[in-house]
Amino acid sequence: MATDHTTALRAFRLIARHGSFTRAAAELEVTASALSQTLRQLETHVGVRLLHRTTRRVGLTEAGRAFLERITPALGEIDDAIDALRQHGDRPVGTLRIAVPQMVLETLVAPTLAEFMRAWPEVRVDIQVENRLTDLVAEGFDAGIRLGERLARDMVAVPLGGRQRAVVVGSPSYLEAHDRPQHPRDLAAHDCIRFRFSSGAIYRWEFAHPSGPSKGQWFELDVDGPLTTNDPALAIRAAMDGLGLTHMVELSVRAAIADGRLVTVLDDWLPPFDGFYLYYPSRLQVPPKLRVFIEHLRRSVPHLL
């Protein structure tokens, strides 16, 4: 293997992340053939095949997956150590990798991202849009953003903007042509635009009883309809175009509700819930690049809500 074996390990991690030699090579600014040679040297050194290669895709072998899980935290520690050496007195530098759901990117991160990058020009920002639950450590992220109810207990969590609520929305034209649902069970008679997670699971719409002995208790409901997507923006657009009702965090459709393109229904069944958090692995020392990003979001997010 190459004398600088961390180069080969980083290359392996990047190929696994992209599932492609070509995309990984482009990011590293090397040729795909050179990257393939680096991986062959690594596999020869460890004596085990790490990747399945076909003409259409690249995937991890069972041994490769286990190896990636072991080396990723170590490479993260090396990256942190290098960044710390570069910082010379706590100066934020280096690449900050963040996993962000699309709705959060568009409403809480993107509006002030340029302001952050102008303030900290030595910090490179690598944002991965992820609508799934992301393993930060295994996938090499510094931090992520997700709803509080989905946070792992071993993560440090910084609240962003307080409690949120979901809404069921449809266009005025759709609601003029259909009876408005008064109870979640009425959705059985409606076209619903469904959301598919990256895992393949279909999101079950969540509601809470507004009164009676079950007041405040949440329950889930399967819905059906003509469109299923893993893109929240497409679901919102479809609802505005009159294809049916959709269930979204209010933050992502607030503008469309305000200007009348969408109308809410079943509001009494959708109380507030724990909101969004920036979260990161528990460490004794937060890297300066992440610390200033946290400070930026805590300062800017309240003004966006």
C-alpha cells in the first residue's frame, strides 16, 4: 500500500460514500484509473476485497462495510487533529460537513449561508441534503439537523427555533371540489400525496387527539393517493397544483399558506411538537469551525421563523 496509507483509506471512504469511482475521483481531482489503482493496492495490502465493482455501480462487500465502520471514526479524529493544528489559537478553518433535511436547508440554512461564509472565509462548507436518519460518525459528518424526537441519546443537541407543528394542506381548488375532512379518518375519501423515506418506508401521517380521554395522545394513519415522492418540494408543488392533500412541517409551507396558494385542514388534530436541533457527536472539544456555525444558526434562525 502507499506509504501514506491514510490517503488510500480516505479514498476508500469517499468511493463508498459516492458509490462511484468517477464522482470520487472528481472530488479528489485525480483520474478514475489512478483512484482504482489506489483501491487495488489497499485491497492487496489488507488481503480482502472491499468493493463489488460492476459496469453500473460500486458497492461495499460485507468485509468492506465492517472495515468502513471501523476506520471512519479514526479518520474523523485525524481530521480534527489536523484542523486543530491549523487553527493556531482557535481559528476556525477546514471543511465543515453537515447533513440537513431539504425543508431545513431551504428555510433555516440557505437564507443566511452566504453571510456565514463571508464571515468565516477559511471554513469550507459541505452540505449533504439527507431526508433520512444519518449516522454522523459512520458517514463522516461534523453535525446534522433533525427533529428532536429523532435524536440519539449520545448526541449533543442545540435547539433551533423552538417548537414546530405539522399541517395538512391542499389548494383552494382541491378543497372546493372535495368535502373538507373533519376527522383524520375522513382522509380515506381524499387523494393524499405521500412521502417516501430513503429507507423505502412510507411516512404514516401523525395526529394527536384534541379532546376526550385520549387527548394529547399521538397516533399514526396510513393514507393513499395518486402520488408518492421522496422530494418534499415536489409534494408541496403537487398540493398547490390541486393533486391532493399533503402533510408537511408548517415551516416549509408557511409562505404558500400566507399568500393563499395552500389552505390548512384538520388543524385541531395537529398540536405543536419538539422542533429542530443541530446535533453532533459528544466530544470533549467542539471544533472551532462547528462552534462558529452553531453560534451563527442560534443567532440567525429566530429571525427566520
